[in-house]
Amino acid sequence: MSKTTNKFSPEVRQRAIRMVLDHDEFLSTAVIVVLSIFLRFKGSPESKAVEAPHSETGG
């Protein structure tokens, strides 16, 4: 069996993890925006038409 070695130092790995966690909120928001645009174009019943008044959509 071969012994695995780490290519990166612990400091580099910690920095990479911190960068991912710092941008986690942004990535979540971006996914929600892209999904909502996709559903709007697809004509999903969960998406509200832009010109529809709130009284017709319940929101």
C-alpha cells in the first residue's frame, strides 16, 4: 500500500476552507436567484407573473 501525502500545508487548507465558508451565503443566494429565474421562464405555478397584482397571487 502506498502512503498518501498532502500536497498543501495545513495553513493553505485552512485558508481554502475559510474562503468557502465566507462565500457560502453568496453562493446560496446565487443558486436561489438562478432557480427562480429558471422557474419563471419555465412557467412554474410557484412563480408569480411579473404583471400580476398581489391580490391575485396571494402574496
